[in-house]
Amino acid sequence: MIQLTRFNNETITVNVELVLRVEANPDTTLHMTNGDIVKVRETPQEVVDRTIAYKQQVFALHIDPRKAP
């Protein structure tokens, strides 16, 4: 899960496994698999970068569980 910021400065936590696609139109919009639409302050690239970092952490734990925080 990654943390993102809504336009009202509320921090939300998003399950990246449920993100269908990310668009910039011009606001960054996340389309979720359940049909929800979430607009956030971060750029699409920031969303992608946070998703990659999260998945790298998950896979590292899968390979070596001793790396758990």
C-alpha cells in the first residue's frame, strides 16, 4: 500500500493491487478496479515510483523474510 495526498491535503493509503490505471487529465486520477475514481496531488510518475518501491519491498521480504521491519 502507498500513501498519497488528496487535493484537500488529506493523506490516503491506496492498495496498489486495486489500481486499474493512472491518468493525468490534468489532475492525477486513479481508476480503481471497483469503479472508484481517486484524484491526488502526486504526479503519475510519483504514483508509479511509489508503487515500484512498495513492490520491491514486498518482493525483498518474500526472498528474505529477515528484512521485515
